[in-house]
Amino acid sequence: MLIVPFLGFAGSGKTSLTKTFGRFLEDEGYRVKLINLDPGVEEIPYKPDFDIRDLFTISKIMREEGIGPNLAMLKASEMILDAFDKVASKMREGRCDFALIDTPGQLEIFAFRDAGSEFMRRLRELTRVCGVFLIGCDVASTVSRLVVALFVGIAVQLSLGVEAIIVLHKSDIDIGGRIRRIIGDEELLKRELIKETGVMVDVALAALEVLSRIKPATRIIPTSSVTLEGHEDLFEILHEVFCACGDNIYPFHFIRDFRGT
Ligand SMILES: Nc1nc2c(ncn2[C@@H]2O[C@H](COP(=O)(O)OP(=O)(O)OP(=O)(O)O)[C@@H](O)[C@H]2O)c(=O)[nH]1
Ligand SMILES: [Mg+2]
């Protein structure tokens, strides 16, 4: 079994890609389990095999504890960790090739909290884990934002201790393919970045310097839950991980390089 957590900014398309990629895998003949770990979501467009909302929801925490949504989200991240054994036993039930995990809307409550990295550590003890980090084409309204999003994608992998394939999601709105050209060509990315003005450009340039050290190991796939672009490519990369006997797609050297060890 390969566990695939979908990670990304709020609204980046995690839930949609969990649904369409899950369906894609099933059509390829794989046994797939869909796990919803977002206690804040109102409606999900797929039938989950495990739904954290059966245990608690954000509105229930708010009501019972008399707290606001942000604090409730923080509490929820601990409660998700407490539910680990239930999630694990659901994944182990019957046969399963891919377990796709739809993570909470707010990236930070899962990716940058101890509970999130502990959850991932326990998942890795079960079997192989390879995340998918989504960058929605709608965040790439400026090149500096795109670079910062890429940087966050790497930071999330380091914080969670899990490798992830970065996808440029909602590729159907990348009319003319400008964003995918920029994201796939470091020189073009730099040229477009320095055309922009404002303080974000300096931040993005610094981020780009770090990224250029790790980017050779990173292939970014355009995906869309509308046109289904990229599902095959994503599958191929995950399939390599699925078939690898303990070898992962991305050598962990980039993490070592990043840490300078
Ligand atoms: N054009 C386009 N829109 C998409 C795509 N995938 C998702 N969306 C839209 O983006 C919005 C957010 O999608 P979700 O799948 O709910 O994203 P999410 O990351 O799960 O959102 P949260 O869990 O609330 O953070 C919805 O309006 C989707 O219809 C896509 O591939 N193309
Ligand atoms: Mg969602």
C-alpha cells in the first residue's frame, strides 16, 4: 500500500484531486481508500472510507468548548493525531493499494504543527508515504507568489518529514500555458520575477536561491480536476514509488543538502 496525503493551501484543490485521482486509480484497476481528515469541511464530493467528521467537527468543537474557529482548528490537529489508530485500522481493513488522504483546509494546522509531523511519522511506520503538494494556478497571479508557494511546498516536506510531488493544480485556468512554462524553466522564472516590483520580489529571489539548489530533484506536474490533465503523470510517478522496494522517487539528498549536513 502507498499512502498519499494531499497537501496544499486552503482552496488549492486537495478535495477535488482526492476525488478525481481516486477515481482515476480505480479505473486503472487499483483498490483505493479515500480518507477525509478535514473536520471543517461541510460537503465532500466523494464517499470517504474514513471520515474524521464521524468523530468530531470544527463546529462541534466550537460549540462544546465555546471557542472560535481558529482555536478549534488547533485543537482539531491534536484530535486528528489521537484518531491515528482508527485511521490506520481503516486503511489496513481489506486490501488496499492506495490510501489517499484529504488533509485539512488550513495548511498550517496540519503541516506546521507537531501533531501533523507525528501523524506522518506514524504513517511512515505503517508503509510507504508520498505526498502530493498542490499549488493552485490561482495563487500564481504574480511570479513572486508562485515562487513563495513553491518554497512553502518544500518547507512542508521538511516540516512533515515526508516527500511530496509538487503539482501545479487547476491547470485548466492556465490559459495559454504561461504559468506552466514559467514553473518549468528556471531562467524564465528568474527573468519574469525581476520584472516585478515590491518587497515580495526580494523574498522570492531569496527563496529561489534555496529552491535552485533543490529543484533538480523536483518535477512539477500540471494537474486539473476539470480536464483530468496530469492524472496519468501523477500516477506514473506514484507507481514508481509503489513498485520501488524501499527506494523513493526523490532521493532524500535534497533534504540533506538543504540542511547542509
Ligand atoms: N478550475 C478548476 N477549479 C478547481 C480545480 N480543482 C478544484 N477546483 C475548485 O477550487 C475550489 C476549491 O477546491 P477544493 O477541492 O475544495 O480545494 P481544497 O484544497 O480541498 O479546499 P479546502 O479544503 O477548503 O482548503 C472549488 O471551487 C473547486 O471547484 C481544478 O482542477 N480546476
Ligand atoms: Mg478540502
